[in-house]
Amino acid sequence: MVEKMLGVLGGMGPLASAQFMLRLTLLTPAERDQDHVPAILWSDPRVPDRTAARLGTGEDPLPALLRGIRGLEAAGCGAIAIPCNTAHGWYAAMQAATRLPILHIVEAAAVELRRLGVAPGRIGLMGTAATLAMRLYQDHLAGLGWDCLTPSPEEMARLVTPGIALVKANRVAEAHAPLAEAAGLLARRGAGAVVLGCTEIPLGIAAGPALPFPVVDTIDALARAAIGWARG
């Protein structure tokens, strides 16, 4: 029986947070209800847009993020998972504001790359414009031996950003084609695997045929990290 309570700081977006809860459940080795990870989802879609904030065109989301963290603390959680990649641009400020450990989605993705057997070398990375601009993945993964290829500005504008927007608008099936095309372009440029570094992207990719190369679903990666925390 798992005793630790996981806090999930979500709503960014709501569908990705719901998918995280689903994958947390499905990936947990369990025989009965009591074997699963106790979790509280704080799903607040009112958090200001993280990409707009980082690109200098929107409101700072940190106060809303800290409000959610305080709510999860008050609920008795022992750790926090945030199924939003771009929100990790405020990771240091959030971690400094709480005694609870915050599981880091980029570190979880690196563990997932190893689990999938992806050797150090050239990989692809998809994400929001802000996640890529902040180099959340590129710098961390470079230190572990992976060199990240990212979509061109034209591919971001034509494929990735519209694909993410379609998932946020609940038009998930329509998101598959642009997101799969963007991933395929990275593979054709030599990426041995593609990290789906925005939690909307795995939803769009999963809405159509499987891609013919390894992908790192950062929702699954974070869920596995949360299960490891709860059982460790």
C-alpha cells in the first residue's frame, strides 16, 4: 500500500493534466485500489499563459503557480508533479517557495530516454516556443550526451504551435497531422528519437498512427517519476 500523497499542479492545459492522472493510474503496478498512488489534482486553467509570459507578451504566471502549490501543501501532499513543460521555466522560484520536492519533468525525460535505450547522440525536441527559447531541455540533455535538434521557425509557426493549439481547443484528432509531420522532419534530419517536450504534443501524436521511431512522452516520463517517488 502506498502512503505518500502526490500533488499534481495542473490545468496547463486541463486535458494534459487529465491524461497525466490517467497515465499515473495505468502505469502503476497494482492489484487493487489500495496499491495506487494517492494523488490530488489542482487543475487551474486560469494560470496565465506561460509561453506569452516568457516571450514578454503576457502576465506572470508565478503568483497563480504558487497559489496552487500552497493549496497542495495544505492538502497534505508530500511532493508535487507539474504536467506542463513550459511552467518549469519557473521551477527555481517554485522550489524555493516550498519545502516539498517538485519532480522535474526534464530530468524525468532524461530517465525515459535511458529506459528506451536511446544512446547519446542526436535527438529531436519539440515544445512550445518558450520551452525551446528557455533551453530547458537543450542544456540539461547536452550535459548527458544528447544533442537536440529543434524545429525551424517556419516549422514551429506552421506545424508545432498550431498543433499544440488544436489540442488545447479539444481538436485532438486534427492535431496529429501537423505534429507528426514536425516529428518526422526531425527524424529525417538525423534524430534517433524525438522528445515530446510539451504535454499537449503526446495527445496529438497518439491520435493517429504510431510514429516509426522512438518518442519520449513527457506525460509518461513524469508519471513514472511520480510512481518512483511514491514507492521509493
